[in-house]
Amino acid sequence: MQPFDPNAPQPPKQYKVLTLSTRKARVNFDYPATIQGQQVIEIRPKVDGYVDAIYVKEGATVKKGELLFRISNPQYEQAVVTATAAIKSALADVDAAKMQVAKVKPLVEKDIVSKYQLESAQYTLEAKEAALAQAKAALANAQTNLDYTILRSPQNGVIGNIPYKVGALVNSTNTEPLTTLSNIGNVYAYYAMNEKQLLQLFASTPGTTIEEKLAKMAPATLLLADGTEYTEKGKVETASGLISTETGTASFKAIYPNPLGIIRSGASATVRIPTTIDSALVIPQGATYELQDKHLVYLLQPGNKVTSVSITIKPTDDGKYFIVTNGLKAGDAIVLEGLIGLKDNMQIIPKQANADSVYTQH
């Protein structure tokens, strides 16, 4: 019996290997997104004045018609007082003119005075009535301006940032609005795809036009900023249809119901669109290992030797497999398990694994 020699070559060990072929797989495409309310309205003053009162807080949910701001400007109150007094004066003038017409008319009928005096009295009455109408219009205009000093919510929504404080001078030409009001019953997630992503997604989606592909696209999942999945599913509604020459991307938006108002305008999120790929190279995640931020597999070479190969991958939506987008091809055989003991150019005894059982058990 010969003594054991630790330096002697060790006999090859048996490893399970999988010969790759294309399969159908589902993969998620993730896109960073910005949330906006279905309708965002800027609340701006229509008159000049000072912010006299703020009745809401930033982030508050308000109803249509709810009081938001009061603008103070004494000239609008004074204009109403002045216009009201002008109407009283005009009414008195009209009444006097009517009395004059009533006084002259019977005298003309009796040929006591000339008919021209009656015509003159009637013209005076018409002038006084016109002055009264003008005074009423002035009052209506003054009242409208005064009403503009009270700002109410035009719809249900959520109040945004309020940059102005009580005492601030504001007018309709200010750069910033008093606040914004977001209708968040539904929210839009705006995101962008580069040209490569657009081609990949549309290649795996049935349809001959963008409209058909969008209609047949799977419901979009929304991942919130903390990584949790939003319960409601979204629908990709529109696309710009054009790739920007400045950014190299096309803009999209997905609409999500927001009945509880959980999602607010300005929030960040991720739109996830699941897509089925008919011909994909799918490998179990356990057949890979990581080194310096790279994913690698051991590829079986002629002579039953193995070599580590860097691959580009994308996880499937079930989190159990990787779709290989670069580094391998159909017909390649990779080692399935026991990767820790392997080294480049190591010879093994390959044991072919049944592909159906590999994808079933995982």
C-alpha cells in the first residue's frame, strides 16, 4: 500500500451541469419615476395686496370652496363704498328726471309748453338712467375686486408649499403662486426610457403600433420610496412618441388610483413593468457567483475543463432565476452547484441535469 501524497493530482469530481436553451421567462423593467397629481392648479391672487390671513397648512387636504387666503387692500373696500354712494346719487338723479318728465308731459298735451321741452326732459332722463347703469357697473367691478381678496379652493385636493407668509406683498405677476393645489384622486408616475430600453420593451410586447403595444402592456407596479409595493396597479396611458435629442429618452406616464391619498405630488417612486420574453437564456441564481460587482458562471469547455465567464444578467420577476443578456449562448453548458471548490482549467466529471427538473425544483 502506497503512502498518501497530498501533492498528488486529485481525481476529477462529478458536478451537475446544465446545457442552456432558450425558454419563456418574465422579467421586470424598472424605471425611476416622479409622481404628480392628476391635476395641479396654481393658486394666484388676481389683485394686489398684503397677505392678511392664511387658513390652511402645507400638505392639508381641502374641499372645493374651502377658504384658503385673504388679501388685504383697503382700496377695494373703499371702491365698493364709493360705488354704492354713486348709485344712490344716480338713483336720485333718475327720480328727479322722471318727475320732470311727468311734470312737462301734461303741459305739452294741453299746448301750454312746447313739445321740445318734453323731449329735452326725456333726453335728460335717459342720460341719468345711463349714469345709473354706469354706477351699477362700477359697483359690480368694485365688488368683484373685493371678492378677489378672498381665495377659496377651486376643487378638492392637497395644498402644496406656501412660500408667502402673513404680511407679504403679493400680486398676479409674482413668480411663485400663493400655493399649488393637487388633485390626487389619481396620480401620474412620469418616467423615461432610453432608446435601448424602449426597443427591448416594445420587442417583447405584442402590437404593430405604439398605441397597440401600450394597450397590451401588462399592468405597471409602483414601488414607493421605501421599497414597498403599492397595492393599486397602474396603466401606462401615454407616451411622447419621440426620443429627445437632448436626453436620448422618450417620456411615459402611468396612472394609478389613489383613493386614500397615500401618494402625494412630488414623491419619487419606481415604475415596474413585467414583460414576457419568449426566447431567453434562463439560469438558476445558484449557478452564479459574484466577484468585484460582477456575476460569473463556470462554463464547461472541451476536455471537461471549466472556465469562469463574466455574464450580464437581469433577474426574473420571481427572484429565482437570472436572464442572461450577455456572456452565454444557447448550447453552452454551465456548472449548476458546488462552485466554491472550482477553479479555472479544473477538470470535472460532468453530469447532465434534466432542464425541466432544474426549472421546476427552483
